[in-house]
Amino acid sequence: MPARRGHDAQAVDVVDAVLETAVALAAEHGLARVTMSHIAKEAGIGRATLYTYFPDVQSILIA
């Protein structure tokens, strides 16, 4: 049976995906047009999951 990854590793993967997605969306659409819904959709996660890690778009872009 394959080893299961820990919660911390999964969290790092989610945060990395969110940050990469936000940068790409900001480059493509401009900062003002990036939304939490758009980031979640493009990163392949739910909005509730996204809000678990970041309270708003500004905090993602700062990170």
C-alpha cells in the first residue's frame, strides 16, 4: 500500500497551487480582476478550501 502524505504536505501543495494560480491570473487579467472564485476554480479547489488558507485575494497576492 502506498504511503499516505501528511496533512502538512497537502497544505503546502494547496498553498503552492493557489500562489502559482494567482500570479498567473494577475498576469493575464490584471490584479483588479482576480477573484477568490476564479483562483479556486483555476487551482482546482473549492472556495471553502481556499478560504481555509487565505481570507482574501490581497493576502494571496502579498504571500
